[in-house]
Amino acid sequence: MSIESRLTLATVGLGSRLFLKTACASVKVHGLQHLLTALDEAGRNDRGIITVSNHISVVDDPLVWGALPVRQCILNPRNMRWTLGASDIMFTGPVYKWFFRNGQVIETVRGAGVHQPAVDLAVAKLNSGAWVHVFPEGQVNQESCQSGGELLRFKWGVGRMVMSTTKTPVIIPMHIEGLQKVMPEPRRFKFLPRIGRHISITFGDPEALTQEVDILVQRWRSSRPSIQSLELSSAGVSPPAHEAVVLNLGGDLDTARLSGEVRKQAIDNLGKAIDWTDEERARVNIVAVLQKGVADLALNAHPP
């Protein structure tokens, strides 16, 4: 962790905390113990945390994290979130790139699909026990806070993150309300937030949602063919090399120790052996469960 990153996270976190305390009429935080408990859990070296929430303003992140404890989170980069940010909006120049990268934002190319490097990096962070926050709607949706408003369909990237981790991460649903009035859309002054608003931030219990998603993940994993069943003898793979051909939890073939025709044969056989439609179906089901978890929390969330 560089000193630049530590300073960026601390400055933004403390600035967000100052705004919540001085520029908002009230800030109600419910269920924060669910996140803090997950952050304190032993064994985080190989099991990450995902928070998923609605997205109601351009300042949801970082302002909501101003509600976190200073010593435990804001001044402790290990306990601060990683998140994904659009390349065409947040990484448009050298200064912005420096700022957001040091603020633990992963540059994401919209429309590049679920197998892009940004999602790979998010999976790697989760496998190291880090916390990743996701706005699965993929864009600001202030209509979701209005009467009869609904969440936009969640993007599949969050499903791939969950399916690709070594261990299913702790999944914490979140609901944010009130920040749509701080930065309403449209607004006359683009960069000027409105003060004196009431804010509510709710963290849901992760247990039921995590278990439900884990069941789907394990069902999908158990249905996939074992790489050992692939017929590689025609490629001349010796037993030691055969053992090196493994299927990682993201559904991709690790061919780092293979080369040439052996590598090509392994990939060809893998493509024939796996029903990718089943993977897509599992991803859709997982994302639907995540969306329902966030929507259900919204119904029971405390108003601002």
C-alpha cells in the first residue's frame, strides 16, 4: 500500500465524514455491525466481502463511507472498499487516473463484458480477503427512490465475481436513500451538492443471502466436468503435465505450464467438455438472487 493511496483514502474518507456531519440535516445508519463484523472476521486472507447496493447519485461513493468508523476503516486501507469505475467517466486524464487508482477504484470498460481485466482484478481482490463494493445497476437510477420505482436489471459482472472466487464471499446488501436529493438529476449546478438533506444508509444481514448464493454456486461447480476427464492423450501429455492442467473457479483453463499444440489441444477439449450455457444460466440466477436481496432490503429499510 503506497503512501499516496493511504493519503487519498484518508482524505476522501474524512472529507465524506465531514460532509455527512455538517452538511446533512440527519444521517441514519442501520445494520453497520454486519459490515464491521465481516471486516473483523478471522480468515479473511482467502474470503472476501462484497457489498451490493442501489445507485442513486454520483456521490453515493464516497459519501456513504463517511459513516464508517475512522480508526477501524477510514484510516485502515485494509478495511476500505475497492470498487469499479467507468473508464470513460472517471479515468479521462492523468490526474483523474492517479486519483481514482489511489482511491482503490478499478478502471472498468463499459460494454467489455464479464471477462474483462477489471472483473479479473476484482476477483483477485476478493480472493485475497479484500472488500469490493458494487453498484450492479451500472448507472445512477434515481427513479428507484420514487413511489413505484424499481431497480434496473443488475449487470452480470457481479455474478461472475461471485462464481469465480475461491470461496463464496460474504455478501452484504445495502440500501441508500436521500443522496438523490443531495445531487438530483438534472441539476442546475453540476458539481454543487445540496445541503440540509436527510440521509439513510442500511446494511442488511449477509447470512441468508450469502447462503442462498453459495448454494447456487456450489450446484454450478459440482455440475461441471472435471478437467481430469478430458482426453489429452492424443496431445502427448504426460501424467505430471496432465496434473498441471487445472480448471480454476472462474471457468478458465490454466495453461501456463503448457505450450504449443498441447496447450491448443487442452483448450479445444475444454471447450467441448463444458456447457457454457449452464454457466450463463447459473450467472443469471445468481444475479437475480442478488437483485432480490437488495430490493427486499429496500422494502424494509429505515426512511431518512
